[in-house]
Amino acid sequence: MRDTENKTKENSVRGLELTAEKINSYSAAEGAKALADLKKQSIHAMEENEAFLMKLLQDNKDTEIGKKYDFASIKTIEEYQKRLPVTIYDDYAGYVIRNIHNNEDNLMTAYPIRVYCETSGSLGNPKIVPMTVNSIHVQQKYNSLICDAIKDMALKPGWKKGRVMTLLESKMTEMKKGKEYGSLSAIFMQEAKAVLPLISTTPAEAIFPDGNTDTRYLQARFGLAASDLVQISTTFLSFAAEILRYIENHWQMLVSDIETGTVNSKVRMSEDIREKIQEKITPMPERAAELRAIFEKGFDTPFATKVWPDLQLISGVGTGAFEIYEYKIRERYVDERVQFYFAGLNSTEGLFFRSSCNGR
């Protein structure tokens, strides 16, 4: 069978034979180093933060904003607080416009700008924020890698061999003079694109959609076809509840398509995408029979851990307004074997979270 059925599939990336286990093991190991580094820094948090601030000021003293506030002469936190006023986004909007439209550099930062990211707009209109190579590295180190380290401590060892259902859509747009514009998550997905088939059940056509693709169908169909699923990963827990509800409501169509190796003609997608998807699938009658036997018994008891016996984790923002979705998922779809990892808020503006895996 194709990749949807393989337990441990391999692929050659840059001459290396990779598997899900190798990739996840490497990420968890690097995450353990990052977590140890963070713990070490937290012992002397004030000193670490002051040293970081002074480095930022020194590195950016020759930028336009650095000269405006004379970063070079600031030597203490108190001087910084007195020199720089409290600001809002509009104070920087002009710099951003000049960055993009005039191709001017060294305005707000001396660091190379990798991409321009759009904020979610949850507190108003979305805003464009330049993301430097340095800031992206920080996001990767203290979010993605550390999350894998925490998962490695909390989950059974078998998680490294399985794959994840990725409920995330990424899109990058080319702006003037070759600049890129998109979400922060799109950057991470783009950089991992070569290995995504090894670690994710979700096809690229759903992660990088063209705007006219029914991504829920692809997420559910390829996820159900995979027997090695260990994790469901999403931005907000509401999306995990939605995909499980979608499976409950459309299981007959999904199972039929898995059985025959087809894509239902009523599912929305372009002919080009349909052809690409068709190339990735083959009939899977045995898997379809397993799924049909489970779903025909009804939904009085949780079905997710029957469909995916190795499912261990659902991760995403699940606190505050999204807390209710953990209860909904627990009540209807999973049993006590599945843990929840509330990954906090990983946003363009910064990282805001307290890592927790069922209270851990």
C-alpha cells in the first residue's frame, strides 16, 4: 500500500534515509537541550533579560529607530524605560511600509528580515509584522522543539514511530521585490515541507491549500486511512473537535473512498489537486473494513482510540475560551489514554504560554 498504510515509511531527503522515528527522536533531543537551556536561564531570569536587552540595543544602535532614541548611550534598564515611551503598532507602521514598498533596511532592526507575518487580528484589524531570522529561530527553539521535549517526557516511547494529523493551513504570498508574506506557522511548515509526508498524515494539498480545496475532507480521509496516528495537532482545540465531528457525520463517504481508492466527486477541489491526490492513494479494503466495523457500532462510546489504537495526544490552545473543547472531545471522542497538551499562544507578536500536559 501507499504511505497512508505504512507503519514506518522511509524517504531519502538530502541523501539521508529518514523515518518518523528518526525525525521525532532528533527533534525531542534538540528540544531537551532547549528546555535545559531555558531552565538554566530562568535561575537568573532578571540578569538574563537585562543582558538580552543590552545586546538588542547594541546590535540595533545604528538603525533609524536606534539613532532616534540613542540606543548606544543606554546602559541600564532604568535608562531604557526613561528614554523609550510606551508605543503602539501605529508608531511602527510607517517603518513597515518603508520596509515593504521602498525596500529600505536598517529602520527598526539590523537583523535580516526573513518574512512579513500577519497577526491573527483577534484584537482588531490584522497587522503586518516583520519577522527576522533571529526571531524565527527563537520561536522554533522555545516552542516547537521544547514542545517535543515535553511530549517525550509525558508520552509512551512509541509516539516517535507514529505520525500526526496536522490541522493547520499555511499560505505564503510573494510581495513586491520578492518579499514573502504569510503566517508564522506557514514558515515552520514550509521549512519542514520535505519531511512532512514522514511525520504527518495530512497531505501537502491540505497544509498548503490553493483556496478552493475542502481541507477537512483531506485531513479526515488521510487521517482515517493511517493506522499509525499518535497525535492530533492543531492551533486551537476547537479545530480538533470539528474534525472529529466531521468524521462522525461523514464516515460512510470517507470509508467508501478509502475502500475504493477514490475521492468523492462532490468534494470541492480543483481538477489539478484531485489528480495529485489520486496519485497518492490506492484502494485499502482491509483498513476500510476495520473502520466500517467500528463506526457501524455507533457513537455511544469514544471512537477515536478505536480507530487509532496508538493515539496518545491532542495538542493545541485549549485554555480560556477554548477550554470547553477539551471537555467536548473527552466526553464524546477519546478515552483516558489520550492526553492534552495546551501549547499556549504561539503568535507573530511572541510566545505566551505555560507548558502543561494534563497538569504536568
